[in-house]
Amino acid sequence: MRKAVYTQEDIVKAGLELVRRGGLRALSARRVAEVLGASTAPVYSNFATMEELANAIKRAAVQELLTLTHQPHADDGFLNMGVGILKFVWDWPELYAALFLEPAREYDPGVDLMGILVVAAVPAVPLIPGILARNSMRTARSVTFLARASSADTVSTTMHSSCARGA
């Protein structure tokens, strides 16, 4: 009988299912293997460490969150983002906690998410000098740099004050 081959995507999906139900504390190679119906070999052959797998799961969770923020809940893009985030929190509180309440060692999903959401909102807001640029890649780099260099509150305050000046 031919041995089943598991891709990184298969393993991330299995891990995502575990984290949805029990948070990052539920993530182990043995548990992922149980969900797959396999040994732990596919987990370790696709991911060098459990931290690497956890980061891949967080990235997949960010994509799910972004999908919810892009669904049309209202005519206002910012409201759609907010409703999408609230729906994510309501439907998957353990996954939300894994993304935003657990300490991040190698991958901080908040930084990526903030950059992506701001870039998505660019058409809906006036150009903000010094922070947002016409080129969305430059915007993403600027916001990511600012988010890493300071707290999200500082970035939010800077953006708010720039908007208030009528920039």
C-alpha cells in the first residue's frame, strides 16, 4: 500500500483546527498527526520546529481574518473591517487569542495585519503625508516599519492627527 503524502498546507490546516479549538497550547506534533491520521513524521519533515509550524498557522489565521474583513457587511469599508474582526473574535476566540494575546517570538501577526488593513483602506482615506504613499507596496513598508518602531497606539494617533490636519 502506498504511503500518504502530506503537504505543508495539509499540516497547517490540521494545526489550525487544533488551535481554533484549544489555542496554541493545544498544538503539538502528536496532536497534528492525530488529526491527519498519520505519524509525526510528516509534521517534522515539513517543519523544522514547532515554532515554524505555529508561525505558518498564524499566517493562515491572518488570511482567514482578512477574508472576513473583506466581506461586505455594510457600505463602509472601515465598518466591514471592524465587523469582520468582531466576527473572527466571536467565531474563533482561541484563534484570536493565539494571534493577538499570546507573546510573539518570531512572527507578530499584528504587524502584518495592520499593514495589510491600512493598505486596503488607502482608497477610502485621503493621502496622509509621511505615512501613506500612493504606491501600496511603499505604504505597506512604511506602516510595517512604523508598527515595529512604535506601538500600534502611536501609529494610530499619528494617522488620526494627520487626517485631522486635513492632509
